[in-house]
Amino acid sequence: MVRLVGVILAVFWAVAVAAQPMRVPPVDEAPNDPEFAAFRRAFLDAVIARDIDAILSMTDETVQLSFGLDSGHDTFVQMMTVPEETLAEEYRHEAPALREAYWAALETTLRLGGAFEQGGTEFIAPYLFTLELPGVDDPFAVYWILGESVPLRNRPIRWAAELARLNWDVVTRVEGGEGSGFYAVETSDGMRGFVDADDARALVDYRAIFSKQSGAWKLLFFLAGD
């Protein structure tokens, strides 16, 4: 059976050639494996409950948390709790916001679908990260519009005129809108405007890789960057 992700890649290529909007509607292969689907539900429940012990029980002891040396359960706990004493004094007041941002990243990543790899023994989320997008020169500039009918506005304010409505579009971030809560973006067919930053996610934002090891699923990677 041809995998749905493969079909989407073919659609991407045809769309890019035709210079039409590049769109990635939600895909989630988790239900194809009931065991993994149950595991992910339990992981998400633990994230919502802020149950660190449950999360660690579903996480590999060597979990990779950055492209540097950040790894392991102790580091994961530190990232989830952000103890004030680990921050420079001038930044300690930001600990609660940093903590909530990390929990939000965990939850969002789990909710954005995903795809199986390695013969079904790995699951990568979100699913957009499993795709090879055509014509992407700078992955840090690629953003994904999260939802349907997201307004593309002519100025970086909520009441500005709408130029179009975006539907799970893949766009390129361009210069403009800094400090406004909006991103300046260009669609694949060349239209420029502004989208609410809450409605767009960077391609290199957090992603998770789960692996089935000795018959049990575990979180193996949770990191951002490229």
C-alpha cells in the first residue's frame, strides 16, 4: 500500500511546479498502530497533568534534548521544571514563562500528528518534519500555518485588511513584523503579508522521535533546530 506521506510528497512536487500554494493538511499515522496510539495518549495525559514521573517512565534514559550535550532524565527534568538557580540572576524571573513554554512545546508536538519510519518501529512528530519539501534552501525560514482559514493580512495588526485565507500552508518567513506578534511571510505562489505568530510554526521547531525498543515505546529525541 502506498503510504499517505508518499502521496503528499508527490502532491507537493506537482504543486510547487505549478506555483500554487503549498499546503500540508493534517496527517496522523498513529491510529495505524493501536499500541502506539495508546502510548501517545498516555504520554499526552501525563504532559497535561504535569506528571514528570509518568513522563520519565515513557522516556529513554539517554533521551536526546538538543544537538549539543543535553541528554538524559536529569536534564529532561531540569528543562521541565526550570529551577531558578540554574539561570543567571537577571533571568530568574523568567523561569515560570520558560517552564510553561517547554510544557506547551511538548503538548503541541504531540498533537500535530506524525508518521511511522523504520518499518513502523519509529514515530516522528510532527508529521511535517518527515517530509522533504521541494525548493527549501533555508529550513530556518520555513513556517507551517496551523489551521484553516488563517488570515493573511496586509499589515501586522489584528484589524488589518485580509489579503487571503491560508489553509495549512507552508510559507517562507521574510523580513518585517518584528516585535508585533506577527510574522511577515511569503506563500509559495509569491503573495506576501502578515500572519499571527500563534498561527505559524517553524519547520525547525520542536519535534519528537519515539522508538519501540524491546517491545516498549519510548521517547528517544525531543529537540529543536537543524
